Amino acid sequence: MSASVTPERTPIDFGYSSRQTRLGAQVSLRWSVRSVAVNAALVTIALVAAVLALGFGDYPFSPAEVVAALAGQGDEFQRMIVIEWRLPVALAALLFGVLLGIGGAVFQSLTRNPLGSPDVIGFDTGAYTAVAIAVLTLGTKNYWGVASAALIGGLATAAIVYLLAYRRGVQGFRLIIVGIAVSAMLGAVNIYLVTRADITDSMSVGFWAAGSLSRVGWEGLFPATIGGLIIVGLIATLAPALRQLELGDDAALSQGVNANRSRPALLITGVAATALVTAAAGPIGFVALAAPQLARRLARTPGVTVGGAACMGAALLTCAHALSLLIAELYRPIPVGLITVCLGGLYLIWLLIRETRKSL
């Protein structure tokens, strides 16, 4: 039985629809058995992939040895390798997957388009441009300088795209087209900067652009975790407006949601989610694009859901990370960003074919 919800108390909808639990006067969570089961399975997959990833490397460990090291057992060497060296990267894969899934869900909900993803719209390209300028022109070399440049570049690109797409409001299709155009222009700038720079600096920027989790340590993971928790809290606060905006600005206004105030706040939060990942690990493409849609199809929800996208994002990135480590053992190291791009490219081709057939 579903409890009735008055218009004044629009629930935060994480995509769960058959039962409802009140959390105070203004917030409620609706859930269904299928959605909970799918999300639980995705979280389990993510955790299993993370444990397997902790065992890969120059010093391989079995899953039992990894679990023992995490529990504080085993010898000191195993604990040092697993906890001090590999655990920050595994946790980063989980956290960054969640943030990418959230960012993708926000943009696909706002644009009402499965192609509405931060990496497609061009925010990753803007972050790359800022990093290229910082490293190749200003001589920035340290981690925090590069991370700050990526964060500023992503947010600045989002602001430019929003302003160019704004015309008595922002429509999703116009936002995507403008974003693709801005991304193309920034891509040309990036190529020019790299071709004119010193070969060593160009290789450094190119490696960052490939998207790698190997650079993440405890010193970088801690601020990223704090920022991620803040973003999750903001998304939970803005989720009622996100669900109402999917119905259109007029319908949202009738429910007391001001689109002119809520949409920019959601855009900033969604950009911050992906920009935080890009700042820490470089651009990791297509997770934000694929996670919301795959989660929606598995859970059979009527629309994109934030909770499902977050769980799917964590599962996708941790599996890609484990696969990259396995390939490194069999062949040579490959950044996780290259794996997500390859797999995401196949998904994008399938999505375009499917959407084209639906329109015929």
C-alpha cells in the first residue's frame, strides 16, 4: 500500500515507488522491492570488484588475504600493501563512480535526454583545457594546482554553456547542442596547446587526460570524500525540485518549485560532482552517460533515479578499475579512463541506434 503525499510535501524520489517511509515533515523515501534488490546487487558487485582489485599488482593476494589484511590480520607487509598503497585507489573508484552516476542522473533528468551527460556536453573538455593552460603555459606541476585548474575549468565551461544556451530559460536539447559545440572548440584549443608545448609537458598532460586512479592517495582522497559527502547532501536536498522539473517548468511551478532558481543550483551541483572526479583523477568518460540509463532499465523505473545511478556508477567504475589492473598483469598498464571510453563508446552506439529506431 502506498501512502498518499500532499503536493506541499513532495518526496525526495530516489526511484523507489511501491512503499514509502516518512523522514520528518518534508522528506520521504519511496522504494520498491525490485529497485532495492537491483541496487543491493550493484553495491555487492562494486564491493566484490574492489576486493579483487586490492589483490592485483606486483604482489598479488587472494581475496581471503585481502579481507584478512583489511581486518588487521595477516603479516605487516600485506597490510602495508593493501591498506596504505591500494585501498585509497579502490575507495576512490567507489566514490568517484557514485559521483559520476549522480552527475549523469542530474543532467539527464534536467535535459530529459539520455545523451545529457557532463562528458558529452563538454565539461570534461573544459577541465582538460584549464589543466593544459596551467601545466603548459603557467608551469603548474603539483597535484593541488592541477586539481584546482580542472575544477575551475569544468565549472567555467558549465557557466559558458549555460549562458549560451539560455533564452528565456534553458531547454535540454539546446543545452546539449551548445555543449557539443563548445566542446569541439575547446578540443581544438587543447590540440593546439599540446602540439606547441615541450614533449615532456605534453606527455604529462596527455597522461592526465587519459583518466587514471593510480595517482589518488590518502592525501587526495580525504578532501575528495569531504566534497563528495557535501555534494550528496546537496543532491538529497534538491532532489524534490529535480523530480518536479522533469514534468516541465509549468508543472513544477504549480508544485511550488521555481525553475529559475532550482535549475542553476542543480546544474552547479551536477557539474561539481563530475568536476571533483576530474580534478582528482582526470576525465573518466561515459560512466556518467551510461550509469543512469542502465540503472533505469535494470530497475524498470519510469525515469532516471539518483540512487540507482549512483549504485550503477560505483559498480561500473570499480569493475573497470579491476579490469585495468587485470590487463596490466597480462599485458601492460592501461588507465581506467581508456577502458570506460571503449566500453562507453559501444554503449553510445547502441543508444544512438535505439533512439533512431524509436523515432522512425
